[in-house]
Amino acid sequence: MNIKLVYLILMAGFLFSCGKEASLSFRNPQNVERPDEVVILTKEELQAKVGLEEGTFPLFKNADNSLVPFQLDDMNNDGKWDEVALLLQFAPNETKEVFVEKVAGNSSLPEFEKRTNLRLGIKQEDESYKEVDSYRALPCSDGFEVIAQGESVNWENDKIGFRNYFDCRNVKDLFGKLKPEMIIDKIHTPEMGSYHDLADWGMDVLHCGSSLGSGGIALMKDDSLFRLGSTEVYEYQKLTEGPVRSVFELRYKGWDVDGEMLEAVEHISIYPGKYWFESDVTVTGCPAGSQIVTGIVTSHLKREPFKFQTDNFQCIGTHDVQSLNNDELGMAVIVPLEEAGKIGRTTDINFFKLGYETVPEKGFSQIISETYYIGQKCESTQPAKHYFFSVWGLDKDQWKTEEGFKKYIKEEAEKLSESIVLL
């Protein structure tokens, strides 16, 4: 198994400098503070700026000589790092110089605080769960069996956690968090207890039913929705995991959409300090006029959902006393304006509760209901990008109001519309 994340290291006596210190300059183009900005450079971009001799590695420092958190990632699985992810902090309109020290050695770097995390744990004979970097879910034809820790592929940062059921249900769910520590390694274990009960770290806050949950995927064809579930192949592949970002893919083959067999890949990234994750969905074999759809469960809503445009994005969202803890929960999706498609709301019938079965082996409905959704262009050569947001009122007073949630969405959309500039 290849090492996905390469850590380099600063320890006197174990490393030596390999040349004159170089630097990179970055500019915040906006008059707003931008903490926890992840900037990703390819190895080629870094080499072009600072040069990097064979066998040497970069170490990044601020002007005060403190280390910049970073990770070197092997994104194409060839055993060599090809991207660097930096975690930077910017004042309004700031131009920041980051110094690059070229070092040699293969000791370990001082550990940066881990602020993102992935886990797919597979049940073992002794009832424990073993973490895997890749795995194929059981086929639907073999019947329903929970083989994954927390029933799901799980991902989190220091603000919020998510999961995607690792079986034919293929619904996204979420964990509200009250502490910045990483918790998904412990869920579904005797040590933690039931994640459905409120604990000091938080809890599972969402009821999904027969909806798309918190950002599940479907395809719209001729105004009918087809859940991305019950596929012939459903695979998880970790790409990288570390303090600055974690990235993985969910890969599908044999997705039956009205008799057409499609393939799909969802590429998910999560970063520190954000109440959202980024998703890029590619569907191969899109039927003419179809749209990739993502959405939000509406089963506990008493207030109407909202929608608005902000900067370069279309937003849909909900905010209500709708968590399983009977307190405030906000969820939203933003998609680029040029990709935005149909916005709609399904029936509110809970087919899951009624026991309506279209996949008898699994004992649940593949019909999508109780969902507020937005479509995006489906192009086989171009992924559809969206960002899924979620906030929990118990975590922060700002999240107790729809206005507070919308303010955050608009601030993040503004930043996503204008990236940090490498000079």
C-alpha cells in the first residue's frame, strides 16, 4: 500500500539545508480577514517558483520563522508526492511571504494539529473495525448487512462531521460537533456509546428517512429523480488524509437510470475551520437533458426553505428546529451560477416509514422524498461542483438564527469566488 501523505521534518541533527532559502508570495485580494485558507500547488508550480533539487523536500515558514502547516500529497497513487497543500492565515488585503527551506532526510516532521480526518472501518471477525484505504461495498443482490463502522464512510474537520452510508441506501448524514477533536475513529465503539445520544463531543443530528439527507446525489431525467444507489459497484478510495485537507472518492458502476447504465465518481474534499465540504461529481453517460442533483432533507421543517444568489453562486438552504436534539440546524448547498439548474421540492411522503420497498433485498425505498434539491449540468467530461454547508445551534449562538447562517454562507461564497493569488 502506497503512503499517501508524506511528512517532512524539521529536527536539528536529522535534517540539513540544501541551498539558499527561497520564498513564495501570496495575496489576499479581498478586504476581509481570511483565516484557515488552504492553498494547493502542484509540484511543478512549486519547482517553477523556488526550484527543488532531486532528493530534497520543501519546508515552509512564516516571516517569524514559525512553521506553516502543510502536507505533501500523492494524488495519482504513483508513490511520489505531486501536490502540496498549505494552511495560511490572511489579514484583509494582505500580501504574505512564505519562505521555503529545501531539506533532505526522511525523519518525521513535528506533527501539525490534525484538523481533518477520514475513516472507513470494516467489521472484523472479533467485532472490531479495521480502517481501510480502499474497499468495495457488498453488492445489493447479497442482502443487507452492515459491514462499516458507523454504517458509513466518515469524514470530518474540527467543526463538523459527515458520513455516507456504505451500502445501497447511499444517503449522506451528519454529526454535530461541540469540540474540535477528531471523533469519527471512535464512533460505533463501546468507548463512545451510541452516536444517536447527545454526548460531550456532539451527536448524529439528522433524520434522513427517504430523502437525500445532507447532500446525497441523484440524477434528474425527464423530471424524475433517480438515487445514486443500488449500483453494481460501489467503491471507496482514500486519496489523502492529514492536518490540512482530506480527500477521497466514491466510485460507482452499473447505476441504472431508467434503463441506462451509468458510471459516477464523487470526489470529496474537507478542509480545516469550515462548516462545509466540497464535492465534485462526474457522471459518465449522462442522458440528454439530465441534471446531477443534490439536496437537503425537509422532514422536520416547519418553516419554508430559502434560496438566494450570492457572488458567483446559487444557494438553497433550510434553517429550523430540525435536529434530532430538537434544536436549530442549518443546511445549505451552493453551486456555481453557470452550473445551476432546476430547484424544486419533492413530495413529503415518508416512503421509508411506510415500508415501501423498491429494493426488497435492502428493505427500504429508493424513491426520493422529503427533499429540497438543486440540479446542475451533467457533462461526462466536466465534474459538477457544489459545497454542502451545515451548522448546529448548540455549537454556536450565530447558528441559532437563519440570518446568522445566511451571513456565514455569503461570507464563504465571497471567498470561494475570489481565490488567494500566488504572485
